[in-house]
Amino acid sequence: MLDHNNAPIPFASVALLNTPFGTQTDENGAYHIQNIKPGNYTALASFVGYESARQQIEIKADKKLSVQFSLKQGSIALDEFELIEKTKSQQLRESAFTIDAIDVKPLQNLNLDMNQVLNRSMGIRIREEGGMGSGFNFSLNGFSGKQIKFFMDGIPMENFGSSMTLNNIPVNLIERVEVYKGVVPIHLGADALGGAVNVVSNNNVKDFIDASYSLGSFNTHKASFVARYTSKNNVVLNANLFFNYSENNYKVDVEIPDPESGKIDGTTEVRRFNDGYISTSGYVEVGFVKKKWADKLLVGAIVSGNEKEIQTGSNMTQVAGEAHTSDKALIGTIKYAKEDFFIKKLDFNFSGSYNFRDALTVDTSSRKYSWDGTYVTKTTGVYSGELYWSKTLFSFNDNAAQAQANLRYTINSRHFISINNAFSSFSRVGEDPLSHYLVPYSDPNVLTKNITGISYNNKLFEERWVNAVFAKAFYMNANVFIENEETDQLDNLTTTYFKQGFGLASTFFLNKSIQLKASAENTYRLPEGYEMFGNGLLLEANPLLEPEKSLNLNAGILIQKDLKRHRINFETNYFHRSPENMIRLKAKAVTSVYENLSSARVDGIESGLKYVFDQKLMVELNGTYQNMVNTNLYEGDQRSSIYLDRIPNMPFLFGNAMFGYQLKDKLAKGSNLSANYSMLFVEAFYLKWPSQGSSAFKYDIPRQISHDVSLSLSLKHGKYSISATCANMLDAQRFDNFRLQKPGRSFNLKIRYLFIKNYHK
């Protein structure tokens, strides 16, 4: 797709009139439409600010056809433009489920990871403990942690190891991210309580190389290499490699007692000194596409590993100078897909993986460090570590298997049914040569799950009313060995649960610009192995954990309007959650344990507005308010003093503002110069229950506002790119998770090379 200057037009629409076939051009103006039956068609190409173009074409069996369009600047007939098939992201957003489909392509030149991309979306708040490689908590519409499930191309990521997490995955690997809020469709096979995130890689390009490198503050380096080769007989080779490194030696404000008097006089600015991180990962996949016996058959292997120094415990009062962890994983994967599987209109998809993971925690120092880097050698408590009550070289080995199959039968163009089954098995064995006590996981702890779902989908009233009705069955069996304090032996406990859930989703188009949607689900989340087994150190096991349950409701409106050179998108959603048997972490002196502690209620609203002018100027605003309160009326025999209190340590009001402007072909033909600005706002919130303690002495996370700016230049239609970013431009103090201070102002530079040979036809 070219303009009047023979320059590519990205994100233009191409469709075959009076058919469901259509697509959108990529950044280089290329497009492809596949699986079209032989016949004569009218192809229509259009883009806001240009005159549309039509061509009469003939599709022949087993023949590829190349159709080139050249658009002239001018107005576009609105009735023609609205006939265009929407992109995959647009289709997902307009489905019956509450979905935020984030197109990552425009962000691939920037130095971002997936956490940074998602943290700009409404309803999402990602709270990190520090710099690169630190732990993080993902919150979506009031739910967080294990209540949200994560997938990569539909494969669960929960056992991929700590190298393959959202804060490590570079944007170059990804085409889009699908965020399912509250109600999760059956094809993901998840026991999510509050939503799911599916990271989708780019499968449209046939042959390409995408390489990037960035460096930045705190001696931070990131590199990624993504490539695909497809032979003439449709043999495919995929290769994904990435590397991350940072010293994380940013400055923090801490309280240091006087060595003689022990008094603390204000705060002192120091640099973190035991917080380095390094991770590497490689993913190679080989197989076949577009064969008679398989649309896709790919077998792959992921090798990943990382090392992370540990600076603090759960807060910044405890300092460590030598403690660290390491994590290694080897994962085998298989993917298979076939349309018209044995019979016409029956589609089959299968994915599976088997994971081997080794993790090690090292805390053997007899030194006691201060924030200024000085230390003293312990004369008492010499058997304790820096962070744990005894020195440890605790390691554990995880084996995890996952298999998921989906069958979909299309009755006709307006009705289809599907069934999905997801099976998983997780086992852990541990050892600690320094331990003077019983070592957890000396005998394997095993957790098995199976989730089955069935759904019926229809489109009524000329496809203006779209519905999905579904049911799910949840099965879990846990075999746990736990220490018996009376006998000082390990007792074997077996727990089994079987639960059923159901839900529906519906959307109605009032007209071509306004869409109403609603969804509801009564669902369960089964406990994870980490929650039931503990971590072998300060997190105790609890084999009696019960599944969480929640009633989730969503209702929203989407408005999209195109007026010649202007595009406006507005979306607002109300959400309600009623969780029971919530699995929450409870402190027990120096240890902690997961327990079914409380019930709660979440009510909230999220809204977002996006305006685009002439594909040059973009302004986006979004905000979320969520009120999550405790509804546990009694604690034992006593009426609870915190009944209807807002859940502590949970943001309740936050939002984002983004501005972007780009100039195409101004510096040179095929160039694109873009400037971007983003702001994050988080209102102050209490660390502990609001009704407890004096208001003058309550600990809180203060209001936070941070600003990021970036400048990006690409040449030769995106083949070469360079971008510079300043994060937290005003060097604001930012905190998360019990006042753990996050990095201040930082700078980074990223260069990228993108070579695309051709696209799938």
C-alpha cells in the first residue's frame, strides 16, 4: 500500500467487499489475506485522510495473487470505510468479553518491557519492588498476584521460571497483548479469579530479523534477537534470544542509626550495593505450517537462567550484602493447529509443555551490613543468615507438565460451540545441606489440576447482538508432606477438590459507533503449589488451603467515531467482584503462611479516551477507581473491628496520560520522527487497616506522579531505528509494597535493526 509519493501507508485497511475477509497493513505497507475461496471479488483499500481505491480481482485455486494499491490524499467516504474488516486487536475489543487488546507494534522501537506497556492501561497497576529483575505484583480491577493468570501464545507461564516474566520480555517479541478482565473465556483453560493476560507473538511475517540493543542508567543493558525463516515447502524456524543486565545501584533515602548513640536523625541518601541482576533466555522452535495435515506443527525448547542479588527483606530496614538467588529452566513445547480436523468446520488446537526448573537461595554470610556498605562480623547469632533465621543453601527442583486441547465446531456463520480441556501437574523436591532441621520437599510434593470448559456462541440480529454462554469444571489433587511438630517427622496429607463454575458474556451494537457489553461469571481459583507447599524458608506450607471463589460482573460502553482525519475512541466499564475464601499472606512472627482469611467486595469504574488526528497526533487518558473492602463480619467469635474497611496496601485511584506526535518523511523519504510523553498518577493509600491507629501516625504510600519522555527516529521505513528515553524525568520518589523505594530518574538509549523479507500470503 503506497501513497502519492510511493511511500508505504501503515495501518491502512484492505477488505473484500461483501465478505468477512479483511486486514490491515503493517508498518511497511504490506498486507496479506488468506483462506479465500476461488472466485471474483471487489477489493477495497482505504485510510483516513486518503481517497479509497477499488480493484476487481479473481482468486484462483492454489494460486497466489499480489494486489498493489496507491492512494491519493483527500477525503474518504464514511460508508465505504466502515465496511472494512477490523484488525485482530479491534475485533477482540469489540467481542462480548471485557478485553483490552494492546497493539504493541507502535511501541517496539522504545526501550520498554511488557510490564511498562501494561502499566499504562486502564484497570492495571503493576507494583515492583525495585529495579530490573525485582519481584512485582500485577493488579487488575482489584485482584492481584496468583488471582491473575499469564500466558504466552496460550501456554501458561506460571512454571516458566523467573527469567520468563513480564518484566523481562522485550516488546520486540510481541505483536499484541490481550487482557481479559474478570470473565475469562474457556479457550485459555484458566482457573483465574480476576482475569488473564495473554502475550501474543507475531506470526504474520514469513521471514525477518529483528535485533535491538539498549543501555542506560545504573549500568543497565538489554539485548534481543528475534528471527524467523520459512522455506519454500513451509518448514519454519523461529529463534528468540534476549539478555538483561543491571547493577540496580540507584540512590535511595534510608534511616541509618548513629554507630555510637544508636539514634536516627532523618534520612541519608545512599546507593544500593547488593541488587545486581542478570538474565538470559533462548527459545528455538521448528516445524511446519500450511500443510494438508496441519496448519501448524511446531516443536520448541526454551532455555533460561538468571541470578539476582538480594538487598533487602520485605522492607528497607533489613539490609543484606551477600545474599542472592539463582534460577534455571529448561522447557520443551509443542503446538498443533488444524482447521477442518477430520470433518469440515471442526477446528482443533493443542499446546503442551514440560518444564525442568532448578532454583537456589544462598544466605550464608556471618556479616551484618549497614546501608553505607560497612559491616561487622557477628559474634552472636552466628548460625543465622542475613535474611533468614538460619544459614541456608536451599535448592529445589520443579517438574511441571501442561497440556491443553480445544475443539471448535462451527454450525454456521452465526453459531458455534467449543470445548476446552487443560491439564497440569506440578511437583517439587528440595534439599539444604546446611539445614539442622527437616528439609521441606525431601519427599516430592505434587499438585495436579484439570479444568474443562464448554461454551456456545451466537450472533443475532444481523450480528449486532453477540453472546457467549459457558460452564467450567475445576479439579485439583494435592499430595503434600508437612512437618509434624510432635513427632518431628513429615506427615503425608492429600487434598482433593471438585468445583463447577459458569458464566455468560453479551454485547449489542446500537449502531456502527456505539457498543454495549456485559459479562458475568461465578468462578473458582485453585491454590498454587507455591501457596500450598511454601518456599522451604520463611514461607510455611498449608496443605489445607481451599479454592477461592468469586462472582465477577462487568458492564461497559465503547464508542468509536471516525470523522475524516479524526478518530475518537471512548470506553468506560463498571466492575464488581465478590470474592470468598480469599487466599492472603498472613504474618506469623518471622515466618508467613497463606490462609483463607477473608471475604471482600470490589466495586470500581475505569474509563479511557483516545484521540488521533491525521495519524500524526495521539492523546490518551485513562483512570481507574476501585474500592475493595473487607466483608468479613466476624473474626472468630468477635465482631470484626475492620468490617467494611478498605483493604490495605492496595492502590484505589490511579491513572495515565499519554501524548505522542510523529512526522513522516520529513527528514528523509521513509523516515519517521516521533516524540512521546506519559504520566503516571497513583493516589496515596494506607499500608495497614484504615480504622486502626491514630491518623497522625499511620504509615502510607504517598501520592505519586512520574513523567516519562522519549524521542524516536526510524529510517528506511523502519529498517533502522534509534530512541532515547528519560524515565521519571522529575526524579520523584516512588514507593511500592511496604515502602520499598523504586529507581529515580534514569536515561537509556536503544538501537534497533528490522529486516523483513516477505509476509505470509
